[in-house]
Amino acid sequence: MWQLFIGSLLLSLIHALIPHHWLPLIAISKTEKWTTKETLFATFITGLSHMVSTIIIGIIVGFVGIKLSESYSEITSLAAPTILLVMGIIFLLLDFRSSNHQHSHFDINDEKIKNKKTKKAIITSLSLAMFLTPCLEIEAFYFQAANFGWTGIFVVSAVYLVMTLLFLFALVYLGLKGMNRFNFSFFEKHAKSFTGVILIILGLIAYFVEF
């Protein structure tokens, strides 16, 4: 179970650090002259929308994993770490193929957002964009969690939800206080590589612990 907790924690941190998850909120906050409280509320709503769609897909993946483990426990014990390794390699390859691609869920220059000036409309637009673009980084990990049944799926979902939101709150708050002078461009450009490395490490740990 400690593998699930640490793995979920690491993936949550990488997920939250991607600048396009929180920089647009800071920019919009300054443009619309929102208070810190209003900005953090927007962060909670948009982040929660993103987490809900991601977790829904994860639960479906975990459910499939549980059903397979009930009949083919030996196969799933090998398949789970293998899937993590394969997904990690895929993320690395994707990063090498599209080094100039940015992982983004919404764009502050989007015309739909620019044309809607009310706070409610802006938050609704951002929330919808986030809900419709769930992150796939964590989904493979749900298959690993299925080896622990619904308890494992709950642990991954809870840690991913709570820690991602906390990390987002911290980044947005620090950004509002003028402490976002760090250059995140390298991380953003190679976010897939960071994710891939974590997935490969988790896959190797799961494999050696299992066998």
C-alpha cells in the first residue's frame, strides 16, 4: 500500500507543477482584479472539475483490473507493473517526438474566455475545459491499485485528489504573492519525460516487490 501512496503523491506533484494548470488562473485573477480568496475558490472549482473526470476514468480502469484479478490474479500481478513500464516509455517517446508541445488544459487567450467577462462565466468556462481534458498519467496506476481491491483504488483517488488540489493552492497563492519567478519552462516542456520516469520507477518497484 505504501507504493500506492508514494506513487500517487509523486504523480500529484508532477501533475500540479505543470504551469498551464495554475498560471492562467493567476493571469486571469490579476486581469479581473480578483481577491486572493476569489482566486483560490476558482482554483478549487477548476481543479476539482479536472480531478473528477480523471478519477472517474481511473475508477473504470480499476474496476476492470479488479475483475481481471479475481480470475487471473497471476496475470494481473505481472500485467500491472508491465503497464506502468510501457506507459512510462510511451510518455518518454512522446516527449522526444514533440519537444515543443505544451501540456495545456486551457488558454488565457481563448476567445471564449476573453468574451465572457463575469467571474461566474470565466470559472464555468475553465471548469468545463478542465473536466473535458482529464490527465492520463494516473490512469495506468489505477490498474496497479486494482491488486489491492477497492481500498487501493480509494487510496489512489483520495491522495491524488487532495494532494493535487493542495499543490495547486500553494502554487497559485505563491504566484499571487509575486513568488512565481522561477522558470518552469523546462519542466513544462519535458513534463511527459518526468511523468514517464516516475511511471517506469513505479513499475520496476511493483515488479520486484511482487516477485
